Amino acid sequence: MYDVLIVGGGPCGLAAGIEAAKSGLSHLILEKGSLTESIRRYPKMMRFFSTAENIEIGGIPFPISGVKANRNEALQYYRKVAAYYKLNFKLFQEVQQVVKKNDNLFSVETISGTVYQAKKVILATGYFDRPRWLGVPGEDLAHVSHYYDEPFRYSFTNVVIIGAANSAVEAALELYRHDVHVTVIHRGEDFKPTVKYWLIPDVKNRVKEGKIHTAFNACLTRIEEGRVYVRNTQTGEEQGLPADFVLILTGYTPDADFLRRCGLELDPVTQIPAYDKTTFESTVPGLYVCGTVMAGIYTEKVFIENGREHAQAIIDHIAGREIHKVKELIDRI
């Protein structure tokens, strides 16, 4: 029987474990993959948007030579912080559902059949393992991926990228600089306005030079071996484009089915769970949401920088003390 069981071993889940440990509460973190699995699956050359001090957890400084950490530095940092606080976690333990047995007992059931018991449960499962599928024919072919890892595999090939937000733009720029013929397809008329401000002049100048190709106001209709087909949303004209590889980088969402199995009430349109804006407790007493999992389809609204603060407010509520006021709540959605 644990005082607190945390589902998810990302930065926000680790932050919750740290706050529980600091408050003298027994805790267990269950993670379906490796520690900070989502960060491990980020592009290998990725650099964080937030500065290093804004993604620190547990009051442990994050020293780096530059201003913004890269993927490898973050993996090292969070691993060392978890070790410093002697956090109790079990890795590669996927949770199937959380069931409330009575007023002071939750049963947390895993895919492997192991069942854990806790007085309180915090869901910090993030969203990165649930890509937004487009539902087009051929989306499940072997040369199609919803994740981008590194550029060297794609050198001297034709790569089509679906999407025009940060991940798509960063991938397009990195691929172009590694001798890849890149085409970006997006249903809008331009790159998304939310793209990191320093990337916009870079990608637009590469488009102007003809080094990155674009098909705006275009909708992907089907994928075949070595080719994709897109339809112009204004003219209705369809054309085929060469594609040795297809990267569908249209974002990710929390696992709504899992959240419902845990008893959460989700908005049918936004998939945002119902929760208290101060304590982060859901409509199931004793069951809390922490980090991006609370953002529904608006995953860009909650990230490490503001999601890490949810942990302190949650543990304050569990410990029965004055609740830490989180700087930025999801109200702005």
C-alpha cells in the first residue's frame, strides 16, 4: 500500500515523486517504457524550447554550457535527479486501468497482470505515445512514420513531411541540411504561427531558395510505395509526389481511452478532463492529473515548464497543507 502512486515517469511524474518523497509520503512511479521515455524518443539532435532553468525539477540546478538543453543533456539530468532523490519506480510496467475500491484505496492494474494498491493516484502520462492519425489509405505502410528521429537514414532520398508546426519545420530544416529532398504538405496556407520564432526566417528563406519544397492548401489523400497523392483544397486538383519516406508530424494527444478507463470525465470535443483548477484533483476523489495529460487536444498549452508545478500543488493537497499556487493554469485554453 503506497501513499501515492504515480502513473508516468516523465519530468512531471518525477516532479510528483520528488514532492511526495520530500513530504514523507511513500510513493511508486509506474512507467510503461524507460525513464523519461518520451524524451528518449525525441529527435536525437533536438534542443528544448525552454531554457534549462525552466525545466529543472526538485530544486536541482541544470547546468549546461549553453542556454537551452539538448535531448541527451535532458536525459542525463533527469536520470541523475531521479537517482539523487532515490525515487521508487518500476519501468516497463504499462498500466491498464485505475480502479477506486473505496474511500481510501485505489487498485492500479498493469498489462502484465501485476496489481498495485495506493491511497492516492496521480496520472502524469503525457501524450507523446499517441500520434494523431489522419486515417488515409497507406498510413500504416512500413515507410511511413509519425515520429522523426535523426536525418542520416534519409540522406539522398525523397521525404514528404505532413504538418507545418514545430516538429515538422525542425525536421524539414535538419533533413535539408543532410542532403534530403524535402517536401512539406500542409492544409493551411503557410507554416503555423506557433512555430518557434527563430525557425521561421530560416525555413521561409530555404523555401524561397527552392531548397525545401512546399504544398500548402493541400490535403493528403493516400500513400503508396514510393509516392503520395495530395489534393489542392482550393482547386480540387490532385497530384502525385515522389516519397521514399513519409513523416506524418501532425502532433499527439493523451490516451483518452485510458483516461476514461480510470474514471475521468473528458470533454467530448477537447478531451480535457474535468479537474479542480487549484488542486488538480479529478471528479474521482483522490485521483489527480498532472502535466500535459490534462491538456486534451491542446498539448501545446502545457509542457514541462508549467506542468512541473502541478506536482507541488497536488502533493500539498494530499498532505493537507496550504496549496502552492501554480503560475499558469490551463484556463487560457
